Amino acid sequence: MSMEEQYIGELQKYATDILKKGNQGKPLWMLSKWNCSEVSRIVGLKVLSDLGVSSKPFILKGNVTVTGLIEENNHDILGFFDSGSNMYILIDPTIWQFFPKMKKIFLGKFSSVDDILKFVSEYYRGDWKVSEEVDPTLEKEVADYYKIIKLNCDQSPNWE
């Protein structure tokens, strides 16, 4: 396993731990629903802390139509720059809300943000854009993000 794969595995565990905290009995597809914004930003802050400002983590926002639902499903995912490979890494920390059987949050490595946007518009369909950079000022929002995640997870049906 490469260092890159190992690190993405750590990010996946970090994201699932956030979702499962106090909700171990519920499946990830249920816990992921409505938590993409908060989890992507918390994971983005971890990337920033672990890899530094050169990682330039950013949030991509789009409306997912891959599910075939009539209404739009707004969704946030995370990209960052890996200076070791000189490539952009794309992950979806809450991928299970659209792809319940998915085993990994890793979506791919790309040479440019334009390539990422092209990929996500095909993978999830819908319109996508880079909505913001993850920066340390978001740190003050983390406690609120955890409250929102807990509320969303508590309101999801029990899975017995």
C-alpha cells in the first residue's frame, strides 16, 4: 500500500468515525445523508493540518442527478493538491449517500481542477464548481459542524 493510499484510508476512517460517533447501529448511507458539507469541511481541515497550506484543500459543490430523483441533491466533496505526486486528489467523504455499496471515498487523481470538474459532472452528473477553499478560519465552525452532524444522524430512522 502506497503512502497516498494509506493516507486516504486514514481520511476515510476519520470521516466514518465522525459519522458513526454515537450512531454505530446505523448504516453509512443513512448517516451520510445531509452531512456532506460539514464532513467535507472537517476532513478538509484535517488535510490542511496534516499536509500544510501547499495541499490547498477545496470544496466542490454540485447538484447530483445520478440517483435519478426528480429533485436536485446538492452535494459537497473535497479536493486537495498532493505535492508528492504533483496531482490533485479527489475524495467524497460521504459517498455512501449516493453509492451505498461503495468501499472507498477515493474518486481519483487529476492533473488539473478542470479535469476534476469534468470527471464529477460525468460521475455524479449535474452542474459542479469549486465553491471555496478550506482555510484555517473554518476551525471556529467545527463545533457547530459536529452539532449539525449529530442532529442529522439522530433524525435519521433507526436501523434495526
